Amino acid sequence: MKKILLTLILFLGLNNIYAQKIDFIEYDLENGLHVILHKDNSAPVISTSVMYLVGSKEEKEGRTGFAHFFEHLLFTGSKNIKEGEWDKIVNSNGGFYNANTGHDRTYYYNNFPSNKLELTLWIESERMLHPIITDKAIKTQQEVVKEEKRLSENQPYGNLFQVVSENLFQVHPYKSFIIGSMEDLDAASVEDYQEFNEKFHVPNNAALIIAGDIDINNTKKLVEKYFSEIPRGKDIPRDYPMEQEINSTIKVESYDQNIQIPAYVLGYRTAGHNEREAYIMEMISIYLSGGESSKLYKNLVDDKKMALQISSQNLSLEDYGVYFIFALPMGEVSMENIVDEIDNEINSLQTDLISDYDMQKIQNIIENRFVSSNSTVAGIGNSLAHYYFFHDNTNVINTEIDIYKSITKQEIRDAAKRLLGKNQRLELKYLPKQN
């Protein structure tokens, strides 16, 4: 009885979290910086973040890897923060910082005790206004990025997603690897780096998000103090080449010296994440290959013992999405046999409506993800930035669950027909490289 009662309390607690609307205010400074404030005085912590609308998608041929490189370079220092002092300032004030780069954006964030609000705003304004971009700083960070690339490439299956991307995309810049080419970084001049910074790391290409234990009026004054005088950058034209539809199966073999077991991969190009089809595709991904309770795992790993592992990634990007299924075969099981089993599950999804049980399971997983991703002020800050930039409506943070709930079984079946055809995909054999 105690166990049942505890389960009920936890369930009600999760639903109360979901039911709570995430309140925020947003406005623009005259220089174009978009500001989003979320007040939560339940704990004396704050998360301050800046998302720049620049990722690997923005890079020119011959100058790849710049967005990710700046993720490192912009922690070097600034006019008022000496090289090597960034860590000392943050750590001595009880803070934590990090950053990450994607195809569409770069994201910097700082978590501090709430009495350090002014400090964290000063740090981010320093990064935006006058970072150190010198030959010495560039060479130091080039070595850091090269080591990161070496570690990535030496990981088993470390290049697999790059092979998927460069075969699903022929002209769109999503074909490029986020970490870029070391040759491109080495060949670039200091002026190339400075030009990239002046173009993209500007207030009118950024959103500043402050979430946590704040006073709204005081926070607005501090934002004005540290960011209002940063010059606006030039407007950035954005015109990306779009892909032709895939009308015949792309068959590829690739080799990796760091693996002993081959991987069989099916890859599909899907809709960008502001499209309704992107939401449907996420539900399809959970149903087919989202963990050990998914249809493909139970069939191929548990029941038929044809695969050691089967998993997937559903990467939702601004212009397109990428969904791929990754299987490690058991023994000598061929790719053809595994693909036949995958296609059987896809065919069933394209023909029959999924059960009420499976539909509810998908909804539960999505709601739990929402609760998890927004369980901290740092998570809420990240979500607010994402919805502002990529859904053209920050309040989607409060309505996205309703979008998922509105999707019908018929829509799932119809989307599977449109998006998961045999002639619309990459079939990749990722094989051990023989010495």
C-alpha cells in the first residue's frame, strides 16, 4: 500500500510540474538584443545564458569549424578579463559555465548564486563586446580543438553521424561536420576570425536569457547597464541551398579502424523542427526505436536475437531533420536480414493504426522529457532561447505538449508513408577497416 501511495504522489507531483505555466517576459533593446526573463525565487540560484544564431550552417566553404572554434575562443578572455582568468573569476564566485555548438546555434551559459547576477551579466557583455582574438589565443585554441577532434575520431563509431550527414545532404550546409576541418582553421587568418566574430556575435543576432531568483526591475536595469551600448551588427542575409527529394536508395559503405563489429544504418531526411511533421516524426522515433521497450528493440534484440543493440537518433534541426536507426548485428547476421525486420515494423506502422496503449506510452515519454528538461532554471533558460529562435514564439514552451496531444494515429500512419519509404533513405554499411 505504501508503494502504491508513493507512486501516486510522484505521479501527481509530475503532473503538477507539467501543469505549472512557465512565466516569462521578453523585450528588445535598441541594438536588437532580445531579452527573456524568467523569475523563480524558490532557490537562490540564477542561470544566465546567451544564444547566438550561428552554427556550422553559417560557415563558408574553406572556412568550416568557425562556430565551434569560437565556443572555445570566447572563453579565452576579453579586454577586462585577462587570459586564463575566466576560470578563476567563475570558480571563486561559486559559479559554473559551459557552452555547446550545433548546426544552427551556439549557446553559452553561466550558473551562479543569485547574488552574483551583476557579475554574470558583466562576463557575458565582455564576451560580446570585446573578446580576445589574437594570433596567440587562436593558436592555443586550435590545439585544443585538434585534440578534441582526435578524441572524437578515435571513438568507436565516432564518424558515423558525419557519414550519414554528408550522404543525406548534398548542397545544404548540414552536410558539414560541426567541428569542421583542421586545415580550414589553420589556413584562416586573424582577420578571418575577427570578421566572423563581428558578423555573428552581435546583439541583434543573440538572445539573452536570465532565469531564476531575480527581481525583474533590477534585472532590467542591469541588462541596460551592461548591454545597451554594445553596437548593433549588420543584418545577416540567410539564404541556404535546399535539397532535392531523395527518390532512390543511397547505398554506401564506410570503414572505421576503431570498430570490430559492423553497424548497419538506415538514415532518413525529415522535416525541420518548426513543422508539424517534425513532432510526428519524434513520436514515430519513440515508437520504433526509442529505448528497450520500443518495437525494434523488442523484436531484433529481445525476441529474435538478431542484434546486440539497436538504437536511433531523431535530430530535429531548423531546415531539416535527420532520423537514423543504428543496429549492431549478432554474429554473422546480414544487413539485409536486419533491414527486412526493420521494414516489417515500418510497413506495419504505414498500414495499421498504433494501439491506444502505444499512443499513451509515447505521450507519457514526451511529458516526462518536458518535465526533465525544464526541472531547473538552467533547463528553462535553454528552452526559452530555443523556442524564441526556432519556433518564432517563445510561448511554445507552454504549448508544445498540446501540439503532441493533438496529433492523431492517422497522422502518424500517414507521415510514416510519406517519410519512411525505401526509396527515400540512406542504407549504410559501417564496417571495420582491415589493416
